Amino acid sequence: MKQAAYNIMPATENILKTLGEQIKLARLRRNLTAELVAERAGISRSSLWKVESGNPAVAMGIYAAVLHALNNMDKDLLLVAKDDEMGRMLQDLELITRKRATRRSR
């Protein structure tokens, strides 16, 4: 079977690998077996291994299912892009600024 090609930047690959390592450490700190977490997440053991290795081919939903299987850690996904400083600055640049106040009608 042909592997899908992904255009992932090296920095993003490092982020995914770190995320996978953190998920694995969270599982081990909770003393949960890979089989149990995979079963709770509704995925195979090999899919869990891919998550824990930071494989970019794994769907976001599977990451969320694994995090949920680790005692509702999926709530942390709400923190992604919560405070978009760059987006807000770009949005502020496009706001129309008035040069003077509007006239009042009599």
C-alpha cells in the first residue's frame, strides 16, 4: 500500500514528536497499558503507537480520542489558538479609523 505524502515542515514534525512523547508519558504516569488506552479510545494498538511516535498521518480525531482515554485530557485542545495575537493584530490593521467624528443631523 502506498504511503501518503505530507508536506510537513521540520519544526512541525518536531512538535508532533514532542506531542506523541508527552501523550506516552501521560499514559505511563497513569500506569495504563497501551492495550487499555487503545481499547478506551476505540483504536488499534498500532494506531496508538503511531500517535505516541508523532506520526503526521494520524487524524486529529484519533489524537483527541487518545487524549480523552487518558482521563479527559482532550479539554486541553480548546487551548489551541485560543489567544491568536498575530491574527488580532492583522485584524486591527484592517479596521477603519475615522479621521473626524460623524456629523449630527438636526
